Amino acid sequence: MKYPSLLKFDQDSHSDLTVKSNFQNLYNVIDGSPDTTFRETFDVIDPRQLQNQLYN
């Protein structure tokens, strides 16, 4: 694996034009959501609901 952590990947994906281009071409992703967007979305969800979905 090229990146030892998600943090390193996130840092490089903003500065590495090849990574940015790959995301645009493969996944049609122009700019990823910041971490706070994910936190705001998932913080309101009861973790037990997710756990039931993941383990069933």
C-alpha cells in the first residue's frame, strides 16, 4: 500500500496532482468532503443502528 495512513493519503491527495486526477477520472470526484462533514452526518446516528446493519 502506498499510504501508511488515511491522514497521509488525505494530505497527499490535496497536493499530488496524479492522485487528484485519478479520483476525477475513476470516481468522478472533484473535491472530497472534509472530515467535519462526515462527523456532522454520523454523529447524529445511534451507533447501535450501524452495528445492526453491519453484522446482519
